[in-house]
Amino acid sequence: MTDYRYIGKSITRIDGREKISGAAVYTDDIDFGANLLYAEIVSSTVAHALILNIDTSEAEKLEGVVKVFTGKDFPYKFGLYMKDRYIFAQDKVRFYGEQVAAVVARTPQIAKMGAELVKVEYQELPAVLDQMEALAEGATILHPDLGDYPHVPWFFPKPGTNVAHWRKTRRGDLENGFAEADHIYEETYEVPRYAHCAIETHVAIGKFDYSGRLTVWSSSQSPHTQRNLFAEALAPMGLSQKDIRVITPHVGGGFGGKAGVTMEILPAALATKLRGYAVKLRWTREQEFINTYQRLGVVAKLKLGVKKDGTITALDHKIYWDAGAYVEYGANVVNAVGLSAIGPYRIPNVSIDSVCIYTNLPPGGAYRGFGYSEMLFGLESHITTIARQIGMDEIEFRRKNAILEGDKTAYGAAMNPNGLLEAIDKVTKAIEWDKEYKSTDPNKVIGKGFSLFWKAPAMPPNASSSAFLKFNEDASINLIISGMDIGQGYQTVMAQIAAEVLGVDPSKIRVETPDTDRNPYEWQTVASHITWSSGNAVKKAAIDARDQILALVERVYHMSQDSLYLEDEAVKCHNQASFNLPLRSFVVEGIATKDGSYRGGPINGRGMFMPEFSSASGDPDTSQGGHPNVHYTVGAGALILEIDKDTGKMKVLKAAEAIDAGKALNPDLIKGQITGGLLQGLATVLYEDMRYDDKGRLLNPNFTDYKIPTAMDVPDEIIPIIIEVPQPDGPYGARGVGEHTMLPAAPMIANAVENALGIRIRSMPITAEKVAMAYKKHREQ
Amino acid sequence: MAFSHSFEYFRPGTLAEALSLLDQYKGDARLLAGGTDLAVHIKENMATPPVVIDVKRVTDFPGSRVSPKALYLNASTTFSDIVNHADLRKAYPMLWEAARSVASVGIRNRATLAGNICSAVPSLDVAPALLCYDAIVHVASSSGTREISIHDWFISPRKTACLGTEIMLGISITAPAVKHSGIYLKQGRYRGEDLAQAGLGVLITSDLQYRLAYCAVGPIPFRARAIEAVLNGKVLTAELISSAKAMVQDTVHPITDIRSSKEYRLHICEVMLERGLKAVEQRLNGAEFDSAEILGG
Amino acid sequence: MAKVKLTLNNETRTIDVEPCETLLDVLRDKLGMKSPKCGCDRGDCGACAVLIDGKSVRSCLIFAIECEGQHITTLEGISGDQLSILQEAFIEFNSFQCGYCAPGVIISATELLKSNPHPNLEEIKEALSGNLCRCTGYQPIFDAILKASKETKK
């Protein structure tokens, strides 16, 4: 095993002092001076309607209102993968809360008063609030112009219906597969919508100066993608990428919710019509719940065939997604799961239909896990049940069918190296799976739940990362990259990678938040790909800098580059122990020669990474032939759950989660992902969910009734386990883990409830109420 | 969040000043104590008072007194004052437990018992305790003071017997003359801060008198007197508890809302009754435990 | 507009406020203290926590005008010239990820350790239950507070 100096070490986070002292600057913390204006959005009060008239006259009369805007001012479309939405609603609103108009005023108070004076006249249309209804014959069509929407080539919309995209994956012979099976089990699972609940709401400020330059400060995971989408949307106004600058300060939590573009387009667009001003828009917590991306709702129909010995022969997995009113981002969630709904299993005969369906609910989009949590709730519940049905131990069943390196994925490519079996073994051991757990309290029972998980980054095949690195006089380094540290510790890990290559301590490397004018391109901080992709770019930039250093030393001192290496901020030589040239002596100023002239100059490294083997051009009817996913990260989890039989109250006594990080660049940060991600996952299954009334109005747009876990709600014990089966193309073998940590939570709880009480709950969330009432019914029968 | 509503602010230093402001502005004024409800209501346009009278600096509210026999808590008393009061905890465990179950430290440091009682929400955690202890609410107006029994206090959701020209001075409780103990059980959606799906206060005396009061399962918190009547004078047995539980369906009439279904509320009311009775009996006999664990945490 | 005089991080400040302005907005927009954050604006999340006369409160639920004559401490005031033992422990244990909830969490933990220098785990959980953190899963926060409490002499 290679002995690394900084890689694999739990280095203290480089952003700690800033964040813990209160110094860290978030978007809302920036002062803009006297010419700052505030926007307030007028939102749709109906889920589906024609806009007959918007009367802004009363608002315009209010002193302090600078201007009122409606959709007429911005007839421009935008979207990441499919351009299906407008900056403001045009003739139609498609969800409760959709932006209809904006009042821009001198103070937030006046803006709010102004917005209350805007009168919108609607003619209501039937609202479709359920994806199965939207699929039915004769359903109201949300997007009659679907056929005209530009989209990426790997989407397959069905114009004339509410199907925005249908990912079909076919492999082997399904009929034969089921014919070979000794036992077939079919069931339906349901998952509601969820909200990210980053503690910082969305906020953005647009400023269009008199020279025609647009700067947007935003709380975002995607500075470059935002710049590109702003440029595309605002191109009719003559703006190009070079005219737009996106600055992204610290982000107060993302979880996918701040990927792509949602409300940020509003202040960006408004600013273009208010030259010289800065225009600020900050979502309230209620708006955050109502009008940003949400996790998509799911109805999944599963049919699994197995032999007596436990071998899986066939899987038919139909997943119907409630993708909301606009699917410009959410359709890719559907796509990703449509390629991966076999889970981490070797299944020869497969049919997957992943159907993206428009509904009159807020737009679905990226949420930590990108659809895999929803898919795994059904699949891993199903696996536990079918193992029990054939009388096989569920762990053994999973071991037997676990996907191994070289096995074929659903789309036919070979599975990457992975430590799935090791994860199963380590979790089983850590949780003492075979131990009899029994409560001493007669009101309580204890159950055990297990789940595997996997997930691949969902990205366009050409998603790329790049990095600049510049040395300062004292051999400290500015590492200039455009990924976002949304809390996962990205900046620290990138500093570790550069440190390892260059022999400079990470504490001497400064990584700042990005500015698209100064920092090189990064696709976005999503998909758990950033450690892998940006890490590769940073490593290349550091190697580029190192090569420049070694070439210079070779040129000046006539030493072979092969004999030179970097350590302790100096160039050293394998063949000449006394040689020690401190980096600080030359990385900016160059090396002095005998005649007083200098060689070299500032050392600046550059690196870029794009996965050139990736391709999304699989067959539309089978998904065979491409290589859409770069790799999968796998793992396993188990927990011990105590349940009060009468109240249904549940407590996780112990949970273990193992994840194959390839190489843990900073083990403590991975453990932090496990502790945090697992709790987020447990919350989705135990108490969170978005509840809508029959008019499409969210009933719980606040933390009073959308319950996210508090310090009182943590498991008694979490055992984080790191597996390291290297990813061949990852930096030092690393692959991403950020999203995965929450994936096993829901099926583990469902499985533990069945284990303890003998009841199988197939709809999330599995609240205390649901458990208590189901068990009451079960007992009465 | 910006307020679209503006108001005039007064900060009287004495009760007389406060009452005279209240008379002056009649129905236009709202009293501000901890503000943890009022600030939200004003922000969300649920309240638009032209005048806000901050009573936090009123210095002449009668002083609070706590003894095992009687208790008086004045209008300045915050929930943290109650939670941090060791003697109160010992003598009135049900009230203490209810106070501790309200929100979290940062709210309890500010929110007052008086403000809370005046909010009269159906899920009012301290209501079962006040109902079980037969509390008296003391109010003052410019024409004098009056006492209102807690049993007459709650009129309907968010409406009390306190008139717009009155200011609450405090609440008083006289403890039962014989040995007694109490408990407050609260069912929330999780262990952390939550509004009650259902709450139950149980008081028991050594001469086998029982007092029961529910919150969050009806428009106003209420005493379950019919169930008390079945229990009074009898030693707790499994049969007795069963007959008490059987009465829940006819005594409690909850609704379905975002926090719970009606069916679950009814079910929980039964579970609470059984466990509450058993626990409070143990407590009367000297057992020590955390009531938050009684319903499974 | 009304004048309010208060002490902010040991400095006397006088400002003009409208009665409807919250302490949170005034701290951030008129007094230059950016550490209290807006997360929910209705007292649910704790990101706006500050100390008034040593007690943690939700600055989003307080009108600035109520604070006449009071002592307000924000995280800036705790940081001062040197981070506290508690803050150093937060750095050591990665007791934050995005960092947005950290100012409020540290305010609550500071209040706890002042009134109860050696809390047990349950007391820590109780004290922090009004500060929502979506990133860490809370365990690293508990670890830091326990460590800081050990470093505070018995």
C-alpha cells in the first residue's frame, strides 16, 4: 500500500475557522449599498389555470415601488435538460406557488405590500395532482406543446400525453426469466415528495451595470451551469457567457436543491431591466417549500422472479414518477433510475420502465440520492420479503445475488470494481446481526433491518471539471476551482490532493468559493461526482505544476527529473541527500544563476478532466449499447429498531453503514457524511413528507409541520464503516459517497418494522401513527 | 422576512400605564409579552394590530410565590423560569413537565406562561395541568381585578374569557390538601420539539381522587370528568383501567389534521390514559422517571 | 422611527428603528452583525439565535425596539480576539458542514455550558433541540460540547 503524507488522513477542515467564528460570508450576508432593490414575487394561488389578466396598477402607485414585472416582460424559456419552463408564467400557471409577477421596491416591506396589491385573474383548469391520474386516458394535458420543447438527445417525450420522458431498459429475455423462476412476487410501493430543507433558503442578487454586464451572486451548487443557463435564457437580450458573471459565496446547505437554476433566474432577469441597481430576492421558508425543486413522488410496481436456491432470474420494475409541472431537471432523475433500477444485483433478465409524468405540483428536481432512495425503498423491501418467502436468510440472499466486478449492469456495461460483499460482511458483524435483541420493556419490541444500496453519478457524458493552481512567494498555494463546498468538505479534500502531489501542507493551501470570471469551468457540484471528477482535475493541475518545477530544476541544475521529488515544501533528490531546494526560494521569483539572471518564474498549474469513455447513446428501446454511468458506489446498512407497539414510536438503537469510497481521502469527512446522511434518510422514512390538499396546495410549508430531525432524534449509536476497493480512474482510487449515505435508511426501517411486528408497510413515510394503526389492525384480525 | 404591517409600539412601566393604554386604544391594541406567537402572527398577516403594548417592563405585577401548598405565577413568568424552578418541579411535576415540553430553550427563555394561556390554542401543553389543579386566572382592567376559573377560561380555539380591556396578572393554584402527584404525557411526531398530537394530564391523590385533562384532541382543552367519575374512590386495577379506557371513545372527539388522524388521536388517548394512570400511581409512591419515556420516547 | 440604545458585543450602540423591524434584521442590516442567520423566520430553526442578557433567544421573533437597554451578544462577540474552547472543539470535531446553523448552535451551547459546565448527553440534546442542523446528524456537535466541557475545570 502506498504511503501517503496527506491522502487518507483526517486533516482538519480548512474552512473551520471561518465558519465557526462567524466570518464565513453567505450570499445574504453581502452588502450592496444604497442602490439595492428588493423583489417580492407574486405567486399563483391555483394549481392549474389560464392567466386572464394581471392588474399591476395599484402596486405601481405605491411609493417606493420601482417597477412591477410580469411574464410579458420575459417571454424566455429556460431549463437544464429540457427547456419546458418560462422565467415567469406566460399564459398559464401549472402549480400553486408558481411565479406570476414581481414587484421591485426600495425596501422589502414595500415590495411585500406591493405584491399584495397585484391582482391576478385566473380561469381555473382541472388540476392533475397524481401521476397515475395524469397517465390515464383523457387526462388533462399540462403541456400541449411538449413536442416543441428542446431537450437532450437521451430523453424521449411523448407529445400529446403527460409523459415527459420514458426510459426503457431491456436486457435478456424477461418471459423466459420468469418461466425459470420457482417463485414470483409482485407488489406496489409508494413514496411521497420530500423537501431538502437546507437551513439557508435560496437567495440571489442580480446586478446589471451600465456597461451591460450582468453579475449574479447566488447560493448555488452550480455557478457555471447557472451562468450558461442565464446566457441561454437571456440570449435574446444580447447577453453572452462572457457578459455574465456568477459569484457563489458559501452555501448554507444544498442536498441537490441548489443545483441547476430555480429562483435565481428571477433576480438575474429582473436586473437586466433595472440598469445600475442590484436586485435581491430571498425565498422565505414557505417559498422554499413551495417553489424550488422537490424530491419526486413515486409509485413503483415490482415483479421479481427467483429460483428455490435464491438466484434472481428476472425483474420487471415499473416506476411512475410524479415529476411536477416542469421537468427540466427532474426528468434526469427518472432517466438515472431507469438505467439502474436493478439495484446492486446481478439479474440476467430485466425490464425497467421509468416514466416521467407531468403533474400540477411544483417541479421535481435533484435531491440527495437522485431517485435511488425512492427506487431502493421498494426494491430492498421486496428483496427482504422474497427471501423470507422462499425461506432463505436475507443476508445470504443478498450475498448470492450481489453484483460483482465485471458483471453486467442493466444497460450492458461491465460493473466497476467494488466491495459490496465486504460491506455486507462488515455491517453484519458490526450490528451483530445474529444476536437476539429483546426489549426489557413489555410495551416494546425490537426489529432488525438490512439494506444494500448503490448509485452512479447521473451526468451528461461530457460533464467536466477543471482546476488552476498558483504558487505564492512563500510556497503557499491558491487552488482555484469551481466545485462548491456545500458542507461535505470538498475544499479540504481538494487541498489534500494538491498537497500530496506538491509536498505542501494543506493548511498552506487556500481554496475560495468560485467566481465564474476567475475560476475555471466546473459542470456542477452534484451527483457525488466532485471528489472523483474535480479531484482528478486538481491532481492534474498539481502534477502540471510539479512538472514545471522539476523541469526548471533539471534545466538549472542539470539533474535528472527522475531523481527529483517534492517533500516538505522543497525539491529533493533521491541520489543526493544534501540537495534541498525550498519551493519558497523560486516558485514565484525563479532561480538565480551565476550571472545574476533568473530562470523560471511563477509556477501555475492547470488540470482538466472529462470521462471520455462515457456515452448516453444507448438504444432508446433497450438502453443497451452506451456507457451512461461512469461507475457505481455501493454499500450496505443495517439497524436495530425499538418500537413501542401501542404508540408506534420508534427509536434506532444502533445503525451500521458501510460504504465503498474507493479510497477514503479524508476518513473523518466520510464518517461525517454517514452520520449526517443516514439521519436525513431516517427522517424521510420516519416523519417527513410533503402533504398537499385536493387543490394542490402544500399543507405543511414550514418546520412546524414538516418535521426535520432535531438533536433529540438521533440514533443512539451509528457505526460508520469505510470500504476501500479502488476506483481505477479516481484520484488515488476515490469515488463519491455524499448522496449514498442516506440511501439504505427507508428500506432498513421498513424491514425492521416487519421483522419486529410482522407487518409490511409499503408506503413512506413509516410514521409512528402508521405503525401503530397498522399493528392495531393486525392484532385485531 | 419583511413585514407588510406597521404598528405603533408602547412600553409601559406600570400596570396602570398599560391599562390606560389598553383603554385608550380599545380593540386596536395587542399585548406583547414574549412575542413568540405575536411576531409570527404579524409577519404572516394573521394579526394586524395598529398598536402593540409591550408588557415585559411592567414592574408591578404581583410577585410569584411557589410553595407545596399553593402557587402563584405572575404574567412575567417565562417557561424557562418554570423549568429552572426546582421546588416547582417537585411540588407540581405535571406543570413542570408541560412547561418543559413547550418548544425549546430559545423559545422558553422568552415565551411566558401568561402569553401562552392567552393564545388558547387547542394543543396548549400547560392547559391539562392548570385544569387538573383547578387554577385561577387573575386579570385586571382599569375598573379593577377579577378572578376567572380556568374551567371558564377557554371559550373556543384562540378565544378566552379575558376581555380586550383586561391584562392577565398571573395564575394561582391551590394544591390538593392530601398527598398527590401528577404527570403530563405528550404525544408528538418525534422526540424533538413538536406541537402535541394529543396531551394528557393526570393527577392522583392519596384518597383516590383522579383528575384527567386532555389537550389537542378537541377545540379546547378539557377535563374528562365522566372518566374521573368512574375512577374516583377506587384503587387502580387492570379492570378499572379497562373500563376507563372504554369511555375514551365517547369522551374525546378529536379531528383529523396535518399532525394526526382522528383515529390515531383516539387510540393514543386510550394508550395515554392507561400508561398515565399507572405512571402517576407509581410516582405517588415515590418512583422517579422521565415522563417523556412513557409513550416510547 | 424610534431610537433604541443597547449594548451589542460590549459596545454601546444607538440606532433608529421602525417598531416592526425584527432584531435579526436590525442586527444584520443596521448593526453589521452577519452571524445570526435567517433560516425560517418563525422561531423553528434557531439559526438566528443570539444572547440577550446571557439567555439565548430567537432574534427573528423579537422586535428590535424591545431591546432598549439590553445586552446582546452574537457569535462575533464570542469570537472576539480568540476563539473560545468550545469553538476550537467545534473545529476539531468537524461539528459543522455547511456552517449555516453553526452560529446559532454555538450560541445555544455557550449558554448551556455557562449554566451547566458539565452537562450529560441528554442535557446537551435538550439544550440544542431548537437548533436545526441538516448536515451533521448532530453527533459531532455533541462530541465537541462534551470535549469543551471536559476542558472546563471542574
